Amino acid sequence: MTAYNVHAGHAPDGSGGAHGAVGLLKESTEARKVKERLIQVLRSQGHTVYDCTCNEALTQYEVLSAIVRKCNSNTVALDISIHLNSGRSDNVGDGSNGGCEVWCYNSGTSAVAGKICENISHIGYRNRGVKYSQSLYVLKNTKAPAILVECAFVDDKDDAQLWDAARVGEAIAAGILGIQISPGKDESGSPAQPISPDSRPGAPESGSEMADISYQVFAGKWYPNVRNLTDYAGVKGKAISGIYANSVGSVAQAGNLQVRVHLLGGKWLPWVTDRSDYAGILGKPIDAVQIRLVNLNGRAVRYRVSPVDQDYYPFQTETDTTDGQDGYAGAYGVRIDRLQMEMIAR
């Protein structure tokens, strides 16, 4: 197993110290969320991780010095510094996000930096690539090799709409561990998949009745995650061609969610389990969906879809064909634009 240093940049927001950039997102706050998930995942894989974040109300130089002192007190393979970028000044949204980049001191860390950039880009962020600097304080002064990850832009609405700190933390962890998530997706970027089913965030409290279902769809681009029936996934009038979903929590608590789709004028595609991949072929409209929950007794998933620009079809439970159900949601030959689902008792 390997040892790592991880820290979020800057002093905490509201501390009176030198906090990070502030826009639609707050860098110091969000970087700490990413840091927490990154550490959690690395430790879950058996690695030693030291949290070198500075949470004192200090000046910028004092914060940097404190972080480097903490880093240099440990013997590790890599130091990882988590930040968010600024400078886009796009509070309205122009349909293009600022994206992610990773800074290195030299080419010795370029491979891991490139994997991190690629993984974050699969969430939907533009890949700004690997960059180099020998003047950034942390990169210059840590005894172990260091990288500085600029996850997204705090002052770009498109970045903020995509933002999910836990998923970004998972994407960074996967890059460090040499895992390429969601390989082979198109340039629009597909969402990050979990490191493993048992490490999925957001498990229900012990004794709670139902686990959440988290899902999103592709309709020209990937839209944000929705949970249960709090909203719908999709945009009215835009045909869905991809579905990405999972039950939230460990397998023992939430089972595994399986999705398969029928292509307009085509056939049923294979079942996809949780976020091992998305269901569909991007750009090819879906006209019918089947969803089921496995590895969990006493629970099922019910779901519904709407034909483009029309009201929803009735709810469908799993692949049941009783009580007038068809065994799937949708209608052959008719594109769909919205999706809802939730877990229910069975």
C-alpha cells in the first residue's frame, strides 16, 4: 500500500484568514469537500493518507507554510493539493464550462496528472490538461512530488451546475490509483462511476426505510443528478439517449440498480448495473426503459417516462406485467424526454 498527503488549499471560509476564491461556489468550502471524499476513497482501498489541510485563520503565506510543514513531516509517494479555479466571470452561463487542470513541478507527475484530468473531464468538465510551474509554493517546497488540482471554476455557472464534490473526489482518487473511469465516452463527457459499489456516498441511516435512487440523463449533454421524485431527469422537448443511475448506499443497504433501454427503431441493449456504464448510445434516442433492483429483498424500483413534449406514461414497477403494466416504461417508436424513479416496498 502507498502513503499520500492530501490537503485543501487556503484557510477556511469565514475564518478571517486568507480563504480561496469566491463566486457561485466557494473554493475553500468545496475543496474541503473534495478532499474529504478523496481521503475516504484512498483509505477504503487500504492506503495511508495524511490530511495536511490548514484550518487556522492565517495569511496566505502562513497557510502555505503550514501546509508544507505538515506535508514534509510525513514520508509519502505524492502530495495532492485541491483547489478550484477562478477568472471566468460567467454568472449567467454560456453553455461552455471552464474545466479542470492539474499543475506539476516537472514531468515526473505528468502521468498521474493526466489521468486525473481525464477522469474529471468524464464528469462533463472541459479537460484543460496538465500544466507546469516551478514557482507555485507547494509544488516547489514539498519533499515528495506534488500536484495541484484545479477542479473547476467557482465563477462559471456551467461549472457550478455540474459541480458534485464527492464525484470529483472519486475521479481524482481513481486517477491516482491508475483507474480510468467511463472509458470511451464522447467529448461531451460522461459522469464518473463509483470506485466500488461499497464505497458509494450517501448510504441511508441504519434502520431507515428506503435508500435513495440517484440518476441523470443525456439529452445533448449530461444533465445534473436527481434523487427519487424530487425532480425529473431531462428537459422537456429534448430526446434522451443515455441514462446513468445507481441506488445510493452499500449493496447490503441499497442493492444494485440495473437499467436497460430500447433504441428508437432498434433493439433492447444489455443491462447496465449501477454506474459501471451508462445505458444507451449517445445521440440515438431511447423509446423504452426497463429498470430493476437486485440483491435486496423487500424493495423494488418504480419509474416512469414521458413522450417528448407530452404528459407522463403511467408508473411501471420493475419489469412487472401485472395490473395492466407493460413490463417497461415508454412506447416503441416514440422518443422520451423525462425520467423519474424511486425505491418502494415490495
